[in-house]
Amino acid sequence: VGLIGISRDVRAPIETRDIPVEFAAALGEFESNVAAPVSPSLLAKRARMAPPRLARLMKKFLGLTPSQFITKTRIAAASRLLRETGQPVAEIALACGFYDHSAFTRAFRAVTGVAPSQFRVG
């Protein structure tokens, strides 16, 4: 599961066989379509589990809350696009599920420590 690398908070290696299939599938689906509107409750619904269970599994396997997972996954996708394409930052923000450029910049800076334009240059 490629999702484990999203968090630096994960302390021990995780056996992928321990991850519930529905949980991994729902997270993978979001990871492959980060522009789609999503919320922690929608992720839980896609994983066919109650939101508190999703939150417990996220904490256990990723070391993140559902909201942190959503943000970090979107920022990871944006980082790849900034490195690999010449798309304008505003287009990348939209492609990664941010509908407000300033919200994207704040979230990006909170996760990476730099603004998207600085990330691209550096």
C-alpha cells in the first residue's frame, strides 16, 4: 500500500496483510483522484465503516487523523505536479482538490514549510 509513506509519524513497519481491504481500497481510491470532493465521513462510507473506526485505523496505520490524511495526500500530489510539470500553481491547486488558491498555499506551507512557488524553484 503506497499510503503508508504519506506520514512521517508512522513509527514501525506495517504489514500490509494487517490493513483491512476496504480501508486500503477507500484510501487508494482517494489517492488516485485527489481532486474529488471528500470528507472524513465520505472516506468512512467508501471504506464501509463508521467514521470513528476509520479514524482509529488511520491513527493506527498512518499516524494521522482522516483530515490530516486528506490534506497530506493532496499536498503530496501537488508536490509531484510542481516538480514534474510546468502547470500554473492555481491549476495544480484545482487538480488537487483545493478550490481556493490561498487555502492551497496555506495548506502547502503548513505541510512542506514553503510556499508552492518556492517549492517549485527549490
